Amino acid sequence: MRDEPYRWIEAIQDRRDYIEDQLRPGSPVVGITYNQGMMLLTIGRGQRKIFEVHDRIALSAIGHPADIERLRMLVTDTASVQGFQNATEDVNLHRLTNYVLAHTFKQAFESIVGEAYIIKMLLAELGSTPEKNLFTAINFDGIVRTDTKFAVIGGTEVIETGMQNYLANAPADADRDLTAALRLSLETWAVGKELSTREPEETDLEETQMDTTQMYKVVDTAREDGEIEAGVLETTLQGASKFRLLTSQEIEAALQ
């Protein structure tokens, strides 16, 4: 009986390694702010990856499609019920994260007799002011990270760190328009995608620097069998819902 805790720890580590191996090749997701709101961007193949959760909340994820859909429906349905039973103002990302999603992720991950979710999720909430904008990234083990300026999810921590470093060195977002936001998001995505193609022992953050020409070559290669998907939460939209997907025309115009 004495070795039971050690067996549990070993099982958890094996589970973590397995999930990270499954997530590694996934298409990264980038979230940034700009002068009229917030953006989520990825490049996908076929299945939609960016969704509205509630009026001012959106999400994207990487992982197993069935897990993504199951958890997307969970948080969307919960937000709808909360808005109906209480008030729309009571639906917020903090509550959805800490009382619904993070708990669900953590419980599934630590229950080694069941199946863990193969997923990482990134959510965005448009605040009443830019200072109240919020990005929340949830790891498959339930660990939560928040930021008001930008956030990313990728298959491994190394991939995410490379993307975060690129964003951290970008110009401040105060005057960034939609086109600039889309281009910065694509460049950051390319950094993450390039890192995801490397073997773990080959990945060295000091060697991941690419110029923008190389970044857009990565993007062009991904577009051969995929398409850019970007959703925004925009302060200028009329009505309660502030979410919309960018059109192909907007995306192509930004790439000119």
C-alpha cells in the first residue's frame, strides 16, 4: 500500500506525456487585443475552431474534436442558463472558468481510471473598457492562465513560450487596427507552427527566430490544405452580441 501514491504520480506523468504528444501537432491559437476589441485566430482544416459562448465571450481550442465540442457545449449551455435565470451581466468568464471549465478539466485529468480530455482552451471576454478585457487559457490539467493583452495556446509549453515571446516584443496595442492585429496574429501563429514541427530535443527557443518572410511562407504552406479563421469581439458592433467571424475578403485584404 505504501507505493500507491507513487504509482498515482507515475500514472499522472504518463497521462501528461501522452496528452502533450497528442496536442503537439495541433494548430496553435492566438488571442490579441486591438483598437476596437479582441481577436482569436488559428488556421484549421475543415472543422470550425472559433465560437461565440455568450454576447461578449468567445472561445477556441486545440485537441480532440469530440472533446472540444463536448466542452464547448458545456460552457455555452451553462452561459445560456445563467443568463436566463439571472441576468446577462451575471455571465462572466471568471465564473465560467473557475466553476465550470477548470474543475471539469482537472477532475478528468486526475481521475486515472477514466479518460482525460485531450484539449487546451483559450477564451476571450470583451470588457466594458479595454483595461477589463480578459483572455483565459485553460490547460488540460485544469491550470488557468489569464492576461489582459494577449494569450496563446499550443501543443507544448515550449511552443507557447516562443509565441508569447514574439508577442511580448510586438508594439503596444493602443493604435493597432484590425489589419495589424490579423497580421501580428498570423506571424505569431507561424512561430508556434514552426516550433510544433520540431522534435522535442531539437526545440531551442534561441533558434526559433524567423523573419516575416519566413513566417508568411509557413502561413502559405498551411493554407494549401487549410484556411485562416479569425473571430473578433468588437466594441463597435450594434446589439448585445459583440462577436463575429472575419470574412474571407477581410482576411485577404489584410494579407495584401
